[in-house]
Amino acid sequence: MKRKLTEKKFTNWWNDGENKFSKFIYIFVSWWDNGENKFLKAIYFSIFLHFLIGAFWLLSLGIGYIL
């Protein structure tokens, strides 16, 4: 990221030709590291863990069905 994210110039920053994935990661990481919204972050982390465990559970069911 060559330029910092500012509220007034978000559109210019988003459309400056750099990789959109790295910009999305920058937004997420800066939001995660700021120390606010801890309850919301805990909910998102819990949802992520549930999806991760659910994916592994479905994978184990599928492998058990095939074998």
C-alpha cells in the first residue's frame, strides 16, 4: 500500500490500479487491530470457527460415505 486509506479519497484509493485483494486484507487487518468492536470481532471469529469445524465435519462424513 503506497497510500493510506482516508475516508474522503476512498474511491480514488480503491481504484488506483493496485491489487484489490491486498486492499481488502489491509481494510480487514486495520479494522481488526484498532482495538474497538471487540464483541463484533468475537462474533465474527465464532462464526468463522463454526464454518471451519462444519466444513471438516462434512468432509469427514463424505469420506466415511465413500469408504
